[in-house]
Amino acid sequence: MGLATARALATRKYDVKVIERSDRAVGASIRNFGMIWPVGQPDGQLYERALLSSNIWKAICREAKIWHDDIGSLHVAYNKYEWDVLCELAEVYRHRQYRLLLPDSVGQYSLVIVKQNLLGGLYSPHEMIVDPRGAISSIPSYLQEKYGVEFLWGKAVTEISYPSVFTADQEFQADEIYVCSGADFETLYPSFYSEIEVTKCKLQMMRMAAQPGNERIGPALCGGLSLVHYKSFGPLNFPRSKNFLKMNILII
């Protein structure tokens, strides 16, 4: 969030300084799976924002020479309820250019798909992947070189008293101040933080070793749990559908 905020402000001609307590960009961004994921958002503002985010990522990756792959996403169905949902998604989201696939066609997109009991799949061309560790470590240099963003590494902010920001040995002043880390927000504003109904959690993805012959999985793969998790697949987008209700009951 700090890097995204820094870029957004720098493109608007702000003079931006980023104060980071670590000696490099770390945190949730490098623990995540590196998927840029418009398919998960329902139509409207959220989907348009996801497409904008995807375009920003593509531009940064091209300019900063960061590895990325417009590989899309593949959603597979192994029971009737999942298949019914995929069929409805293809119908409702026709403008998104989804491709509904029969079992024989699914294998053309990914060689690792388990074919036993496979009923079909849905392919979306809009998703991309990056290496989160490589991308996040490269973006600060890119922002510094292109926009003049100044990064102050290894400095922990101890107090904010607008317009001043304090570290252990320095004071900075700014017209606008953004706190872009939940951990910093918790320590800088403990009483306000304690009043918010929030549950802290961490996300840690499992990393796979390189496969023999550098084989690739192909598109990002999703199953029934993804259909329950992401808002664009939810029942509010399909008021006449009973299949979502059935699938939720089945999985829960």
C-alpha cells in the first residue's frame, strides 16, 4: 500500500518521501501469491478499479523490466453445482470474454489439471501474475528513478503531530501524511486502533520448487472454494440463481 500510495501521489506531481522502518520493502506484499485478479470483482466500481490496477501493474512491469505473465485464470468444476455456477458466470459476464470449456478443452490451457470427475472449466483472459518478491523489491528503484520519490530506509516513525512526523533522530514536515501499514497504525494510534473491530491475520503462501523441465502450471487455477470466496461469484450478482445457495450449503 505504501508503494501504491507513493506512485499515485508522484504521478500527481507531489514531492514524496517514504519512511520505512525496514531496510527494504517487506510485509504482506511479498508473502502474497502475486496475482492481479480482476475476475474476483463484481461489475461496477470495484471491477473498473481492478482493471485500472491491472493496467498500472502492466505499465510498471514493462517500464521497470519486472517479470510478469498475462496468463489469465482457469476455474474448474468437479461437481454439478460448480459447473452450473460456471455456466451462469459465462452467461452473466458475457462482456468479460470468458470462455466456457468442456473437459477435453480444459487440458489445452493447463497440463496439470486432474481430469478425473472433471465436468469443465471457465477461462478468463484478464488476470496476470508477477513474482511478488522480485516485483516489490524492484518498484522502489523504479519510483525513485522515474518520479524522484525519496526512500528513507531503516527509520521507524515514532510520532505524528501534523504537520510533523518524528523518527528517533529526525523531524519531517509535510502537507499530507499517509500511514500505509497496519502495524504502524496500531503503534501510532493505539487507542483508536483498539476501538476498531478488526482481526489481525497473516497470509503466507507456500512456494513450489521449480518443476522438472521448468514446466508451468499455466493459468492461475481455482476451484469451488474460490467461487464461494470472491464477490463477483456471489449470490447478490445472481438474484434468480439457486445454484449459489446450493453450492454454499454443500461446501460449508
